[in-house]
Amino acid sequence: MILEEKKAAKQNLKKKWGLSRILGSSKVVEELKQEIETIATCDVSVLISGECGTGKELAARAIHYLSSRACNPFVPVNCGAIPENLFENELFGHRKGAFTDASLHQEGLIREAQDGTLFLDEVGAIAAYPQVKLLRLLQDKEYKPLGDPMTRKADIRIVAATNMDLQKMMNRGDFREDLFFRLNIVSLFIPPLRDRKEDIPLLAEHFLGKYSTQFRKPIRKVANDAVNAMISYSWPGNIRELENKIQHAVVMAGSDRITSRDLRLTAENKKAEKTARIQDRQDIYEFENFKIAKQKFIEAFERNYLLHLMAAYRGDVVEAARKAGKSRTALWNLLSKHHIHPGRINTAEGYLRAIEAGEGSVMN
């Protein structure tokens, strides 16, 4: 009887929190749903990427509630909201007396998520030291609360999400490469709303129903001019922005339908496009400190030169050093600095493939 009740509860969870909350019938959304169903069946770490407001947490919840862990906790953690000095305590917990104000035992979020899923939102915001602790958890499936001499086992699935470019962060040394690969066993990309505009009318109707009921306003539909305005808009804030706009329009609407005037998108679209153009120019240079930017250009030149040099001399360091006018020791130091290993790729074709792929280095 208990087993049957668990099965029924699991089915209810799947129905409520599974794919039914991911609205849309566009091709990209259908493909996304299929990916989620496939990923949910395998109990591995998942890294969800996508812009702000695309619905990364909805996807994470769907993965959890379609998995074998559906009847156990789903614990969301906003990593960007936890100060670095409190991150370890929040995640792992502490024992009484572990530090000055620790007057009681506190179980951490890992313990809370036991047998279920721990969702690490904004994982790119985790500082360097907590990244080491998180890596240990992922590698060994165990952790220690602060002040506790005993190691605990963690039977959890970790799903992480980010709107940052973790590859760039790794290149800058802001995010650990080993942690990235532990989190990114399976990757899932959530498309922005501008890539699925055919879903906008359905989403708008859904939010209209939600907020017209909540605010007790008899608004029946979204007018055609409002639909056209929404489809023409770029939606930098994605679905979250669309929901906010519909909510605002429901409040401000003076009739039984939402019009383009209620949405007020035209001026904002121009402002968003101008901001995007400025941001594009900023992204080219990132407006870094001059010394740091100069060093990056030098390092990029060194990598490119060394790869072509190794390609020309098929990994022969002695001949390459002679041609470059450097001692073998100096050349070896440069190769080591850029993680280029002549003994592992000793053909010109191998190096040229690395160059053409834009890898910049031949990694371990």
C-alpha cells in the first residue's frame, strides 16, 4: 500500500512540476522537452545554461520530478545571494561550537537535499575557495559540516545553472576547470525568447489568465496590435520580462483587452537596442585595466606562435628552439606555461587541427 501511495505521489509531482510548466509548442521547445526527458533518466550532474529569465529553474525542476528522485526534496540555492564567508556554512552546515556564534547545530542545504536534487543557481558566482569545497563534494560524494570531525555521505543529484560564460571565466582563472567538467557531465541550453517567438501568444495568454484572476479584472484577451508588438520586441529579459509586462498591462488596462499601449514596448525596445549596441562595443574590449589587457594580448600571441612553431617542426623542441632563437629550457617553460605538450601531439597535422579548432592550446 505504501509503495502504491509513493507511485501515485510521484505521478502527481510529474504532472504538476514536470514538462507541463514548460509552455510552448515551437520546435526548439519540443526539442528542449525531449532533452529534459532523456537527461532525467540518468542520475548525473547537469549544467543548464541560458540568459536571465529563460526558465532555467523550471527546467531543473522538470529534470528532478521526471527522475527517480521525484518523491524526495528539490532544494534550490541562489549562489549569487550567499556571501563567500557564509557559503560553506549554508551548504554544509555546522556543529555546535564550531565558531563563536554557533550555539546550536545547523544542518546545511546538502543534508536538506539528501536523496533528492540540489539546484545551484548562478553557479558562476561562487568564489574561489567555496569552489574547492564543492569540487570535493562532486568528486567524493561526501562532505564535513564545520566543526564536525566525521565525514558524511551525500546521496544527491546536483543540477547547476548559469547565465555566465564559464569558458571565459576559466580562461581568466575565475572558475575552476576541474569543477566545470564535474558539473558539466550533461549540458542543457535554454533558448532565449527571441528564438521562439511563435510561443509568445501562448505565454501571453497564460500570464493573462493568471493575473486577471489574481487581480480580479475581467480582461478576456490580448488584442492583435499587442500580439504584433510583442512579436516585434527583442525581449532582453526573456520570459520573466514578458510575465512582468503582462502583469503591468493587466493592472493598467482600461478595457476588457490588453492593447499595445498597455504594454509600452516601443520606447523600451529602442532603449534596449541602443544598450545592446553599447554592450557589444564594451564586450570587444571589456574595458579592463590596461596592463591586464596588454598581458592577455601577449599571451594570445605566445600561444599562437608556439602552436605554429610546433606544427612547423613536428614537436621537435630542439629544432624549434634553434629557429626561435631561444634556449631549450626557455622554450620548454613557455610550452609548459601554455599547456602545450609536444610529446602528445607530435605531428604538424595535429597542431594545425588544434589551431583551426580555435583551441589556442593543446591541453592535458
